[in-house]
Amino acid sequence: MSTMQPYVPGAKRKPAHIPSGKISRWSELKIWWREIDRVLLGLVLLVMTLGTIAVAAASPASAGRLSTSSTTLDPLYFFYRHVTWQMLALGVLLGVSMLSRENARRLGVVLAGGMIGLLFLVPFIGVEINGARRWINLGFQFQPSEFLKPGFAIAMAWILSWRMRDPNLPVLVIATALLVLIAALMMLQPNFGGTILFGGVWFVMVVLSGVPVKRLGGVIGGGIAGITATYFLYDNARHRIDAFFGGGTAFDQVDLASRTILAGGWTGAGYGLGIRKMSLPEAHTDYIFSVIGEEFGLIACGLIVLLYLAIVVRVLMRLVDEDDLFALLAGTGLVALLGGQAFINILVNLQLFPSKGMTLPLVSYGGSSTIAVCLAIGLLIAITRRNPYLKRSTRGLGDLIGFGQSEKMTDKPSPLSRDIYQ
């Protein structure tokens, strides 16, 4: 006996706004453009532009110091190279930012594993520069620790987010063990400043993950003991700390940087007119903030600081209503890396912190380090991507820090969201 199905008008017809098959590349680009944080991208591009100008101002000083009787570098040698590296880095940034959140997580975890593996090889096959063995030459020279930074933030966020699946998992033990391993490998180079940065990012992410602060007491105590031991066992760190607290001399790097940054006054001496920068070591990298102060003034330095603060605040605002713990932790970790490194570099230039050999991200000259920073920002943009037509049901970071009440929201998309698929 056959049964007749009721007739439903239009039941076999597909809705006009749902694409059949794979969407076009142009549609994917439209979706990407509407889902990314365009304000964050604009701030990053603005800082990179100012960095290009700063490298042009610092290049003659570094080129003159590195020139020899047989080889004379062009005054804008580092500027030309910086522009080339920036173009490559910008391509990496945009390409990585197009990844989905899941693919960004996979890339970060694989990157962390690969760079930790290379850190094991650095003491044996690494290239020594200025008394530190931090670089590896695989056809091109780079620091594995620089590429480990974004991978570390992603991997740490992934591990800490396991608590959502099983609260009994020892995520704090695993995360701490990973930090200790990386710290040991970094100190073999040695790289004390990088170790401090990794430790700071670890602390921020662990606190945000919801781990009780009381459980961190032993770990923090161990970290303090490790720093104390480093002072007595690591001669370079001890000399820099002693020089910092002892006031140093007129020939110390930090003192030279402080004198240079104040030489320009509020408005600066003008582009190419700086004199003190010529005596600065690493004027195009570690001490480029001092060059900015001398040639463009303290007002320009203040603008750079405000731009970094704007980037950090913008990311945190983006994460206020994030309901995915992994995205919340990864985004916070990545922006903590960027902001922390910039903060340390600026304090060193102001003679408020011992010299750490850290560059100013997005501003200082750099080859592979510039690519590593842009890779981190690309991952940050990819992880914070979201459909602008979907509202969140929780307040994410706002709930963790007690900011406001969770609002009753809906995940129903607006009719306008249909446009992004057409």
C-alpha cells in the first residue's frame, strides 16, 4: 500500500541566498574583510609605517658603525632591506589572518613544537653573535625563539583550555612544565630577556584561565629563585643589573640611549639631523626609540606609546564578549607578547630597565624577527575573527574580570548577513 506525501510548495527549491557548492574566492575575501578587526589592522599598519620612517632615520648611524676600510655601507642600507622584509612580512600577516580559528590553532601548535625542537639544536649548531648563540642558519639566518613566541601563546592557550573538557586535568602542571623547558633552553643561549617575556605571558594566561592564584604561589616562588640564581650564574645579566642600579657611566648603552632620547626635546632635531644617534650601538634595532626621540621629539615618542596602548586596548575590547576560552587566552597571550616586548624596549631606552637586547616590535629593523612579529599579528587577527552579524551569549573576558553582567543575547544572524555570501 503506497502512501502519498503531502505537497509542500517550494520544498525542493534551494533558498536563493545559500550558495550551491564552494563559494568563490572573491566571496571568501569579502567574508574575511567583514570578519577581521579592521581597526586593529589599521593600527598595525600605521605603526609599521612609522617604523619605516624611523629605520630610515637610524640607518646612517648603524651603516657608519658597521662600515670598514674595505666595505662602505650605503647610509640607507638598512632602510632598503627593512622595506623588503616588511613587504614579505605584510604578506605573511595577511595570509595567516585568512586562516580559520581552528587552522590558526593547528599552525600555532605545530610552530611551537617545531621551534622547541630547533631550540634543542641551537647550542650545537647555532651561530654566535655578540656573545650569544641564538641564531640558526638553514639557508637563511633566524632566531627560533622569535618564531616560538606566537607558537608559545597558541600552545599555552590550547593546553589551558582543556579545563573546559575536564576540570580535573593537570593543566597548570603541564603549562608550567612547558615554560620550564623553554626557559632552560633559552638560558643555554643565553637569552635572559626572552625568558622573562615568556614567563610574563605565561603568568597572564594562567591567571585568566581561572586557575586559583593560591596555586601559583609555589611556581612564582620558583621563578623568583630562578631569577636570583641567574644573577649569580649569568655574568652578562649581573653586569647589566649592577650597571643599571649603580647608575652606570656615560658610555653605557642604556645611558647613551637615555641621553639620545632627551637630546631632541619635545619636537626633535629634525629628520637626519640627529648627532647623538651616531654613537648608539644597534641604533636601528634595540635603541631605535631613542633615535625617534632625538630626531622627531618626545611628542613622537608619546605617539608611539599611545599606538601600542591602542593596539592592546583594542584587542582586549574585542575579547570582552568572547565565549571561546581558547580564543580568549590565545588573543590575550599574543597581545601580551607584543605589548610586553614593546614595554620592555621603551623602558630600557628611558633608562628605567636593564638592557635586554629586545627590539621594538613593528618599528625596529629586522629580517626574520619582523616576519615573526607579523606572523603573531596575523594569528591574532585570525583568532579574533567573528561574524559581525552574530551576537554573543556571554561576556567572555568581561565575566572573568567581573566587568558587567552577562546579557541575554541571541545567535540569530541579521538578514544583512546574507550579503556576505552573495
